[in-house]
Amino acid sequence: MLAMRPKATCINIKWKSPLYTGGANVTSYDVRCIPTNEMGSREPSMSYSGKETDALVSNLKPGTKYSFSLRALNCVGAGEWSEWLEVVSSASAPDKPDVPCVVCMDSTTARLSWMNTPDNGSSISGYEINWGSVESSLTSYFTESVTSYTIHGLTPNTLYYFTLQAVNKAGKSVVSDVGQVITPHDVPHMVTNIKVVSVDDAFNISWDEPQNNGSIITLYTLYLKHEDGNEEVINVDVETKEYLVNDFIPDTTYRIKVSARNEIGESPISQPVVYQTNPTRPEPPTLTCVQYSATSLKLNWGEKSNKAVSYLLQIRDKHGRFITIYHGSSCNYRINRLAENTSYKFRINATNKEGPGPFSIEYSFTTTILCPGTMEPPTVNNITSSTCEISWSACDVTKGDDIKYRLCLEDGSTTKVMMYSQCCCLLDYLEPTTKYKVRVAAVRVVSNESMLVGPYSVVTSFQTPSHSSDDTNLLSESPSKQTNCSSHVAAESTEFHINSKPEFVSDERMPVILLAFYVISAIMIAFIAQFAFIE
């Protein structure tokens, strides 16, 4: 007996007639069958009885081992059963799964579970899960041979359909019956498409209505965050889906976010939209003068900022009109070529992208009085042991003010300062064989009788001769060196200053100093001797 090409639910059995028939012809054959794993627990069932030498045994289970036995019958009776023949039916696709059980874990997540399906002789390698909100168009996903699966990313308040198929090497099972589930309500979707539009002296914020996820939206919340970190929270009526901001800070960056709310709760806050408010026209800065001189004024109006602001500086001319002297972004400007001791009027305004702001009040600044310039070095002529003539170039008189001259004479130990109205003088109190330094400065006497002293000239040095050489010097002096100051010109004022440098002792004074030293020493010695004698 042998089996011919076993199938999943039937097996074709063939056999040959027995060699010994007992002297009578075989009238029929019996075939019995039992699952091999059930042998000993129950009686085999009769699968075939007939005259043919082959039989088709059906109604078998796929992938199952069966045991078959055969006997022959004649007119006398039945022969003995043959030995058992073990045959395995072919495997087939798994049985149809039951409807999966679906449980919503939240509004966007569902968990599917199912019972193991008979594999029909071939181990189940996995399950194909099909789901979607449209029954005719389901999404498929293959999972390993597990009995549960969690689906994420579902839409709240939506009807979903689910089916299941088991898979083994023989193929896919019949699709299970369709399961259904409705995801619960949830908070609204995130607000999107936020738009900000400038409207006159305000700006308008609008947005699209998001999905409500099964629960009507009852409120919108607007978040306005300033660049300084402060945040305003504004509730907006659900019907408008827009908000007009009137009270805002000019020239400020805002980060705008919106959320929606229903009976479930608040939606995720939207992505921020950045909006820069327009600046207002700037107020005029405060004008100050930081440097005064006789011919210029340096004006300042604050510190330079990162904002795009330009300034317009104007000066009032002699006809009373304001003319522009500077236009730019700097915060200081020097006005040159001005007249001394003169008041000038200025005004300023600032301009940004919104336009020019108002002009400031008028500011008045006055130039200082011009000091005399540096004199040329004085000239010394007709030098004798005790006299000399000194002359210098005249200084120009400004605005009719008087000019005087300050003469400084130094001999190494003292400094003598004299004031003159003329440009020459005769000095007649000099010491013989002495080195002198002389310099001169112009002094301007202004209308209020105050004096402005200019810088001193470069020093002119000279030395007086001794008494014995006076006659020789006078005889050898050329007439061309005579000056207009041959007569004595009295100084208007005289000042003496003792220098810190010790004066050199001349030969004429040395004997007197030595005599005084000897007298003082003798007195002290006598006093000490008398004191010692008394003791």
C-alpha cells in the first residue's frame, strides 16, 4: 500500500491484490484511517470499502500525520489488517482568524489583539493587519507572529476599520471579519497659518480654524511676547479668529503664538511668528556743546545706536534763517570758521524709516575769546655790564582790544616779570658778568578788563660784560644796532620770583661770607669754653 501525492485535505491510497486469497476471489477491500497522534486513544474510522484497489480519503486536516491500514474480504470473510502506513497531509494556509479586539488607548492610539489561528501544518510566520478610515482603502502592515499590535497616529473622533490575515509558508488565510472602532474626542489640532498685517497705528493677527477633533472650539488664546521677555496672554472670541493690537511698543520684535481650546482642553501652542513693529517718528535729541574754542564749537547729541536714525543739524544765519550744516547718522559734529566771542543758535531733529521727527528747541552756544598767538623771540641790543635794550615784534590787536606785553627775565636765581605797553624796553639794573634769559608773551586786555595771556616766546639768552669792558663795548658798537628805546621805558608792573636753584656766589661777596663765618665760629667756641669752665 502506498500514498500518491498527499494533499492538504485528501490522500489517494493505492494497493495491490493479495497473493493468497484463501481459495476464493476477493470481493472487496476495507481501508481504515486514524490521526497518528490519536492511535490508542480511539478506534480508527473506516475510510473506504469497495472493490477497487485505490481509494481517495478526504476530509483530512492539513499538515497532519495519518495512519492507514487495509484488509481484503472474500465470500468466507475478512482477512487480517495490513501494517499501518503513515502519511502526512500537505500544509495549507492558516484558518480564518477571528475579528481582532480593538481598544483605544487615547485619541490617536489603538491596540489590536487576537487569538492564535490554526496554522494547518505550517507555522504562522506573522499577521497582516489592515486598517483605515475608509473600508475600501485600508493600509496594510505585517507584524511578526505575535497576537497584539499598537497603532499610532490615528485621528481623533474618527471611525476606523480593522481586518486580520494569518500568514504561513503555504499562503495567507482568509481575511477576518471587519472590526470597527471610533477614536475618542481630543483637544483641537495646532493652530496654523498665522498672519500679521500692519493697519495704520496697529497690527492685525489672524489664523485658520484648526480641526476640533470632535469637540467644538470654545476659545482662542493669543500669546504676545516682547523682546524684553514680557508676555501678554489675550483670550480671543471664537467667532473672529483674529485680533487687532492697538497698544503695542514701537520698534519692537514680537513673538506671536496662538492656541485653541475645546471641552477636552487646550491644543498644542502654535509655532511662533516673529513680527517687528514700526518705530514712531523720533523725538529730537538734546544738543550739548562738548568743546569750545574761539573759532569752533563741537556739538554732541547722545550715543550712536544700532537703529537706523539720521540727524539734521541747522544753524541760524545772520538773516535769521536756519541753514543745514550736517545731515548724517553721527552723534557729534564740529562747526569751524566761527567768530570769536559770538553766540550761535542751533536746532536738530531725527529721522527714521517712519519719517522726520520735530525739531528741537533752539540751543545757544558762544565761542570763547581768542588768546594772542606765540610771539617771536625778543631781540637784545646794546648790552653793557648793567643795561641792555630789549625789543620784540608787535602783536595784532583783535576787535580793538588793547595789547600789552609780559616780559620775563631770569638770571638763574630769580625770575622777574614786567608788563609793558610798547614793544621795547631798557633794562638798567643788570649785574656784570651774569647770564640772562629773556622771553616775551602778548597779553590781550578784553572789554571787561580781564586779561588773556598768550604763550611765551622762545627764550633769548645773553650775558652782561664786566665793568672794565663797558668802554670797549661802547666804542666798538656799530651805530646800526641803535634802537628806538634808547630812553628808559618804565614797566607797568613787576613781579619777582626766587628760583629753587641756589645762586652762584660771586668773587666780591666771598670775603664777606668768610668773615661772617669766622666771627660766628669764635663766638660759639668762647661760649662752649665758658660753660666747661663753670662746670
